[in-house]
Amino acid sequence: MAELSRQRDFLETLDELPEEAQNRVVDLVRCLSFRRPGVPGYRLTSLHGILDPAQGREMIQAIDEACETVDPDGW
């Protein structure tokens, strides 16, 4: 019974939001519910050494430049 009350409250609150905000909430809920199974660490050992140190540094730099930024217009 408490679950139905929570769902009803969520839907009523969602319905009060502007359409853009509703879409953002739906996107967030979808992200939270998406689950990919992990890979056990022992299966990754075969990848050890496939990059030379220069390639590793290049990859780290690309990740730092592209992934560690904040989009002030994003949510």
C-alpha cells in the first residue's frame, strides 16, 4: 500500500512540472534503472600491456580533456 502511495505522489508531483522538467526526470529515472553487469577483474588481465606507455598517457590525456569538464548548461 505504501508503494502505491509513493507512486501516486511521484506521478502527481511529476505532472505539476513543466514538460521539459518532466523529460529530464524521465531521463534520470531511465539512467538510474539501467544496469549493466560488471566484468570480473580476472577477465581483464588479458588486456594488461596492450598499450605502450606513450599510448597510455595519450589515452589518459584524452579522458582528462573530454571527461572531466562541467557543462554549465547541462544538468
